[in-house]
Amino acid sequence: MRFKDRIAIVTGGGRGIGAATVRRFAQDGAAVVIADVDEQPARELAAEIEEGGGRALAVRCDVSRRDSVEALFGATIDQFGQVDFLVTCAGILRFNPVQDISDDEWNAVVDTHLKGTFLCVQAAQRVMVPRRFGKLVLLSSGAARGYPTRIHYSAAKAGIQAMARALALELGPSNINVNAVAPGLAETRMPHQHAEWLGEDYEAFKARVVSQTALRRVGTAEEQASVITFLCSDDAAFITGETLTVSGGL
């Protein structure tokens, strides 16, 4: 129960790494706010946690919209009175070579990942700075190093790493830790979407990535969640401004 009496918001919390993170926070005693643009899986997960004796709130949130993010934090404060942890997992994936990326596609990807992360951390710091406590964990990606047909995604994820470093410097005097996690291939919906776009059988796609991974296997959402929650724990109290790659050596 290392997070007893703590309150965690997880964006994109209805599925994948976000959902695994929600479950880990709840297992460790935190109350969880599950924010997702798709409300149904968020509600189902909140019900699952409450049935297990935990505390949970599902909130529909489009992180690219300021009014939606402010409503999320308002609902959290109304329900739980504080915010201790913010994990920004909300994301979308689009594929196109540079010549085919439309303005709408660019804006959808960058607004969800980069602007959405900014809006959430801006709202979080308003709550955390006066209390002089908070942990922000921002989801980046190995694609931040550059990935063909995903330049918008790569640019946004690289920007998140820079954001984490800048925020760590700005918010550190208020006792707020800011770090990023860059997952490799994990068993979520995104790699299935990647294989589909390539026109490749998912198992063949996965085998190719595994062959380039030091540990010779795919990771799990739960393994990502364990690192995310570690960064929110007292064990990581002196870690800030870092990006931790969790890829099995991809």
C-alpha cells in the first residue's frame, strides 16, 4: 500500500499501458482517475477497481482541448480533493510518408501527444505547486529518435522528452519530480495498428521486432506500468528530468 491516500490521474487510462498503470496504482493503494476519450472502457475499469475495494473515477477527456482537461482536474478535485500523480498515456498513432501527411493528420497527432501533455501538466502544477508535492510521468516513445512514416509522432514524442527536462528544472524547487518513459514494443493495440498499416501479419511483424531486441521478447503493459509507478514512488524521490527507455534493449 505504498500509495495509500494518494490520488493518481492517468490519461488514456482505459486501455493498454494506461489501464495497466491504473490497475497498479489501485493495487498499491492509490485512488485513481481514469481519463479517456472513450468513456466506456474507462467506466468498465473504474467498476472493476471499485468491485475490488479500491477507489476510482472515470472521466471522459479529450486531452487536446483545454476545457476538457480543466473539467478533468475539476472533477478530480471535487471527488478526491487533491492530485498527487499525473501519468500522460493518452495517444494516437497515424502512419504516412512526409509527402502524404495532411494538416489535419499532423494536428491530430501533435495536439494529442504534445499539446495534450502540456495542457495536463499545466493543470497539474496548479494543484501540486501550492502543496509542494507531485510526480509527473510523461509517456514518450522509442520513436522519439526518429521513425519513418511517423515524423509527426516522432516529433511529438521527442518534444515530450524535452518538456520533461524543462519541467523538472522549473518545478523541482516545488518538490515536483518530472520524468518520461519511452516504451518499446508492448502488447497493446498500437503495434497491431502498425502491422496493419504495413500490410504485414502481426506475428511476423512481432517476430521481426523481437529479433532486434536484446531480451528476444515483447514487453507487457504491466512491465511499463511497474516502471511508471516506480517513478511515482519514494524509491525514485531523487530522480527527475530523465527519460527511461523500457524496451528490452530494442
